[in-house]
Amino acid sequence: MSLFNFNKADPAPAATPTPASNAAPEADPTSNPAAPAPELQGLDRLQNLLDNDPTDGKPDDTISPESDEPFNPVELLNNPEMLDKLSSSLDFSSAISPETQTKLANNEPDGLLSLVQDAGKMAYQQALKHSSVLMQQTLDDRLSRLDKSTQDAINNSLGKHELHRELPELNNPLISMAVEGFQAKLKQQNPSFSTEQVAVETRNYVKSLANEFDPNRGKPSTDNKPEAIDWFEELGLG
């Protein structure tokens, strides 16, 4: 009899598991593709606002594909192609009355005079019609442009009034001149911004500029350095 029972069979070693072929690879702890981009600060953030696309990649339906040139009837009538197009659509033969046709068929002496009279009436009527259409179109075009320019001027004046109320500093003409271009670009690229948002971003713009022009920018600050302690005085040895 063995004291330590060496005759017992040693247990078989555990089989090493074979890794599955379709096991997902281990993720690299150093890579983090879902990490958010760092938030822009200072002038970089403001530049991002100025580079904003107000259409967001979508076509702007408010912009008419037609030319924005004002309607000019003189230029229209000086165009030979347009004149030919207008005159070719006229049919003066329909102006000849049955009485004139009878006189011309019977070779009556006043038949030619009656033909001229009928054609002249037709030409006069068409001239009145075309001139009235051109005049109406010209007036409509000018009135619509005047209405738009007046509305834009009123909106611009109200916007400036509200902005001066939010930023009383703009009453200083030098300050107003310094931020005018920034505000115009900001509102153009961000048309949904309220007056309060424009005022806030204007303040941020001025603060960022002041920081950029600070002569102590980048230099170590000495404001938070602890004052030197006179230990002789503190210990009463002075």
C-alpha cells in the first residue's frame, strides 16, 4: 500500500479548445472611430458659421431661374427676331370686310381705298393692343421691383433697430463699422438666426478678436503666482 497512493492514474489533461474560425477579431483598444470631433472654439467656430450652407444642399425654390434683368420694351422692339415673330403672327387679310371684297371683285374705283381703310384700322388696333400690353408689363415689373426694394429696406431698418436694442454698443459708429461685415455675412449664411442669436455671436466675435490681438496672448500668466513669504517676519525673527 502506497502512502501517497501513487498507483492511481493521473487525470488526463484538459483538451485545449480550438478557436472558432468565424470568431470576431478583437477590437483595437487604441482605435475609437465613434469618438466625436472636438468642438470648435473661438474664431474657428465663428468661421464655421460663416461657411454654413443656408440651402443645406437643397435647391432654393425661392430663386427664380429667369433672368433678374428689368423688363425693357425698347430693347425688346429693337430686336429684329422679336419684331419678326410679332409681325408674323398678324393676319391682316381677316380685316378685309365683305363690302371691300365685293368692291374689289367688281373693280369699283373706291375698292382700293376701302382696302387701305380696313388694313389701317386693323394695324391701328393691333398697335394699341401691343403698346398697352408692353406698358402694363413695364409698370408691373417696376412696381414689383419697387415693392421688393421697399420691403427689403423696411426689414433691414427694423432688423438694425432690433440689433441696436440688443447691442447698445452699436450706437458707436466705429464699433458698428467694425462688425457690420460680420453681421451681414452671418445673417446671409444663417437666415434662421434671430436677432438675439446675431447679437450673441457678435459679442463672441468681438471677444475672439480681442483675444487674438491681446499682446500677452501665449505668455505665461503671472497673476496666479503665490506671493513670496518672508519667513523671518512670519517667525518673528525679523
